[in-house]
Amino acid sequence: MSQKANQEMIKLLGDIEMFQGLDEADRGEISGLVKEQHYDAGKEIFQEGDPGGELFIIGDGSVEVHKLRSHGTGRIVIARFERGGVIGEMSLIDGMPRSATVVATRPTKMLMISEEALDELTVNNPQLAIKLFKGMARLISLRLRNTSGWFADVF
């Protein structure tokens, strides 16, 4: 990765809620864990039920999150994310299969952090790993609060 691309990634990470507790040096170390992946519009990034183990950050583009309906009549879009959106954090933490399908809605660059990279960070820099896990916990907590609010409006 070029120095300019790395600086852009460090800036992007700084704009994402999950990485707000990290200084520039920490974000620089996290950027070293990231692998870029590119998806064409309409391409599935992962399917509901697939094994997990990676967290994805949208570097550019957009995605929709689809969930199978409980009564088996297709899928429904439950969320849309653009640049800076984070997906896949749940399976990275709990090791469970993917809870939804994610599809690129236009050409999309994803920044992927694997479970293996996170394990390596935990060994090599446990303080930074703790900060990153706190950021993931904050993200999951915010999403749960939003879902609780949505359910309160529905029922």
C-alpha cells in the first residue's frame, strides 16, 4: 500500500465511530492489519449462514444488508451502509455464522480485518487490541440501542 493510500486509510479510520478512541499511531497500526477487497455492484460479500471471522469497513461504495424472512418468503433489506460503515463485527466476536447477507449496491472497496489479524494484534499489542474491542463493543451497543428503539416504535 502506498504511503498516500495508508494516510487516507488512517484518516478514514479516524472518521469511524468504532475507531474514535484511537490516536493516529494506533490507527496506523490497525491499517497494517487491513486487506482490501473489491466487489462489483450486485456481488454478495457474504451470505446469511456463512462462516464469519472477518470485520469489513466500507472504504468506498455502498452495501445493503439483507435478512431472510422468518416465514421463508424471501429477503428484506434491513440496513444500508456507505463509506465508513462497519459490517461483520458480530461474527468476529462471537464466532457464529453470518446473521445476514451483504450485497454491494455499486462498485465497493471493502477493508477487511480477519480474526487471525486480530489474534496477532492481541498478542503483539494487547493495549491496542483492548481499545479496538472497546470500539467494537460500543458499535454493537449503539446498534442494539437503535434496534430497541425501533422495536419500541413498532410494538
